[in-house]
Amino acid sequence: MGIASRHSLRDWLRAPGSLSRRLARLGQRFEVQVLRQGVTPLRAAERQALGLPRRGCTVVREVLLRVDGRPLVWARSALHQSSLAGPWKALKGLGSRPLAHLLYDDPRIQRSELQPRRLARFGHTRRQMERQWRAATGEPPPPQMLWSRNSVFRRGGAPLRVMELFVPGVAAFKPGKRPR
């Protein structure tokens, strides 16, 4: 990616709509690299965002979003396991397609307000991201990669939480604008 004027990471944290579509405009090739998809115990932040009881399991999908081979976002989506048999069953066959294909093409899906959040430098989510980042790229993630945006999508009353964690360098580009 070329040099562009300086923008704030806040622009990306608050940009409405599909992050995948915005990232795709930054280069020639956009791809989703699936790092993990499966059942895992609930995390406190996910349980709270999804309004779920203390016990239970979530289905989690963790991915890297890449533009022209360069990883720019690590994302984690989580939903209650029972939702895979109901409103969110299309997640099963999503594969390496962006989650945006499900979220923004269906008028029945509603999204909560975006909530920017700074990750704990040594928290569970940060450690999980670091392990996956190293395995996928062969390098450590940028140490300043601490800011995420979180939102909850609802379809048929079933919530799906999405967290997107940004590489600080993405702030050099205005969301949705192709670099010159």
C-alpha cells in the first residue's frame, strides 16, 4: 500500500457498514483467512454482550482480514451454539467468505452501536490473537495493536458479537478510500 495522508484510527473504529468492503477498496486483493472456527466456552465480555447465562458454549470464528497479502485486522465473532441451528445457520458454510455477506445483505439483521474498546495488553484475547497472528504470518503482531470495535448483530432475536482488532497502520488510510 502506498503513502496516504494521515487519518485517525478513530475513523476506522467508528466507520459504519461493512469493514470487509471498506478494506477491499484499499487494494487489488481482499481475503479472509480463517484461523479457527469451533465451539468454545463463553468469555465474560461475550456472555455479557450476547446476554447469555454464565454456563454454555459459543461458536467462535477467528480470522485475519488481508489486503494484497498484508494482514490488517484480526476479527472474532461469537454466538451461542444454539443459534447455529436457527437464525445464524448460514455461518456453518461461510468458509473464507467475509461475514459481511451474511450481515449486510439481509434487511432483517440489526446492528448495535459500534463500541471502540482498548484491549488489555496481557489479556486472554490479546494472547489468543498473538498466537494466531504468529502462526499465520510468521511474525509477531504490532505491539500497538490494541484497539478494537465491537458490535452485536441480531437476527430473529439471536445475537452475534463481532470484534475487529486493527493494525495501527490502517489509520494512514481513510476508510473506504483507495490509496493514491
